[in-house]
Amino acid sequence: MARSRKVTVSTDAQGHTAGWAETDLAPVTPPVPDPSAAAFFDVDNTMMQGASIYWFARGLAARNYFTTADLARFAWQQLRFRVLAREHAGDMSLAKEAALAFVQGWRVDDVERLSEEIFDELMAPRIWAGTHRLAQGHLDAGQRVWLVSAAPVEIGRIIATRLGLTGAIGTVAEVVDGAYTGRLVGDLMHGPAKAEAVTQLAAVEGLDLTRCAAYSDSANDLPLLSAVGRAVAVNPDGALLRQARQHGWEVRDFRTGRRAVKIAVPSTAAAGLVAGAVTAGLAMQRRRRAG
């Protein structure tokens, strides 16, 4: 029987908060379970080309939630935020404040409905087939497969459902009476927060992290990759490629053409900052439309 579980929020003794949501899917002929092993996949530029929050924004623009000019400005803001992240050692405070503006007033069911539509329209064609095959290999071995993303956990769950995966770990936004309050529960799921969330999930689900695998394109996910027994660099940026070679990690590259050229949309060397830049603009446009 298929399982359906609401978003679970867990806080450890150090006050770190993680959220995860399982999908409702169950295979027709389930493989022999391997309950102590799992795989964790970053989303942006690892599972799909470009940033999921960018494609979500593109879908909203197509539905007149804001203009294409706004979208171009958001992309420029994302580049600026990436520079700030490097200069301030990954300080996420600006991104967190921007993310708060996005979620305020939105209903969870509306975000999930839009996420389903926009995934089918814009994200599905940009899933890396090679990465999806890697995930399916873990499922075929009876292991659970989780996405780990800075996107709201509800959006991550939609992507995981569409891909037939176990569930998603993501940023937790506070919800009251079915609507986002504009406050986050904990921090954005970025950098060290991903490793902390995976460690919490492993404790709850009985996983042996030494038997688990993690996949990412970015050096920002080094804490996550270092937390598991098998680390795989997928479409790696230069910094991650150097680390992978130093540690003897497996490297998979599904990009075509020049390796140094990424898809021509905002990349996610700082995934949480992408969300901050785009979602701040969304909220600003919504206020203009309401005025």
C-alpha cells in the first residue's frame, strides 16, 4: 500500500531544524528492501538543468504573476547575491529575509498545484536522464532516494513525486491555517544545513550513513558529501571537481559541449541565494498588483 505522510519537522539538541516529506508512491513490484541504505540527491544542476526556483518563477511569469522584465532583474540579483555569499563566507541572512517575503500569504495548496503544473511544463524536460538513472538504480536496489534542496519542502516533494522518488528534504516555511506566515522554521536548506538534515533523517529512519550515497554539483555541498560513505560529483563545478579528485570520489558529467559552459539560466553555486533573489521579486510584484 502506498504511504502518505505529511511534512515532518525535527529539531536536534543543537537547535538545527530539518523538514522532510515522503511521496505517496509505491512500486508495483517492490524490490527486496535495503532499509539501512539511502541516496541523497541535490536538485539544481545535479538532478535538473538550472535552478528549480528559477523554473518555478518562469512558470509564474507565464501565468502573469509578474513580468519577464522582473524575471531578468531577478537573475541579475541572483548573480549579485552569489558575489555577496563569497565575500561574506556564505552568510545567508539576506537570502533568508528575501525568502520570507515570498511565502507570506501564499496558500500551501496553491503552491503545490502550481508546482505540479510548472514541473510538467518546464522542469521535466530539463531533468538529467543520467542522474535520474542513478537514482533509479538505488530504488531498484531497494534503497530509499531523497532529494535535498533549498526549495520549500512542499515543492521538493512534488518534484520527488514526479520522479518516483521516496521524498524530499527542504526548507521549512511556517504554515498557519493552510497559508505561509512569512517566517521560516529554522534556516534555508543550504550548505551545512543539508548535512545536518540528512543526519537527523538517518537517526529517525534507521539509516547507516556509511552505507549511504550523496550526489551534488557544487562545492557548497561538501558537508553533505562528506557525511556519507559514498560521494559522487555530478556535473561538478571547478571547486568540487578538485575536491573529488583529491578525495578519490566518483565523477559523473552529463553535460554536453564544453564542460565549462552551464545551462543559460541562473546556476546554484548558492542555491538558497537563488531562492532569495527570485522570491523577493515575486513578493514585490504581488504587492504592486494588489495596490
